[in-house]
Amino acid sequence: MTERVRALNRDYREALGEYPALMPFAVELHRRGEGPFAGSDRPIKFRNVAKG
């Protein structure tokens, strides 16, 4: 997956080259209406995602 995103997205490719340890790729699947953003009408942004 990382290789495909890297091939498609210049910003991701450059960031991965400069800071590989800070660019983990993680996917979590949730059913509609569930998960950390359930009930929110706001778009999901990276700053909203925290691993804890």
C-alpha cells in the first residue's frame, strides 16, 4: 500500500524520503456510524487521529 501511495502522491513521497520514521501507514476499518468519528459531521483530518 505504501508503495502505491508513494507512486501517486508527490507530497507523501517527499515526506517519506525525508522523515520515514514519521510516516507510518495505518488503516482501521469501522462500520458506518461507528469508530472514533461517529456522530461527527466534520471531515476527518490527520490532526484528529491519535494513536493511544
